[in-house]
Amino acid sequence: MTLFVKFFALSRQAAGTRNAEIRLPEDATAALLMEILCERFPKLKALTPTLKLAVNWEYADPEPILRDGDEGAVIPPVAGG
């Protein structure tokens, strides 16, 4: 299956791109997606303790199975007030 992933702020700098198309096995989870992203974009690995992964505009738990065509987003910590 294919997922489209967007990178924001620090994750965009670490990945060196705004978007990526990622191929995954049919039973892939959000955790596997993050693992594959870190393999493809090694600089992301140092940021993983603070990154959030969203799938289809909602923050994702690591366990859910992804579906072909889902849209992912890698979001660094944000601050505001």
C-alpha cells in the first residue's frame, strides 16, 4: 500500500522534504510507518521522542492498521499560549 506523509517544522528540516510517498506492507501499523520513516530519513530518529504522528488528520496511536491512501503527518512539539 502507499501512504502520503507530510512533514512539519523541525521534522521537515530533518527529512529534507515537505512530503514523501511511502510504500508499506498491507498490515502496517502507525508504529511501523514511523520506523520506516526513520530508516528513510535518518535525521528523524533523534527527534522521535518528541514527534507525534497523525493519520488522516488525527493523532495516531502506534497500533492501528493503516489503509492504502491514508495521509500521514509528522508533527514536532508545538508551543503556544
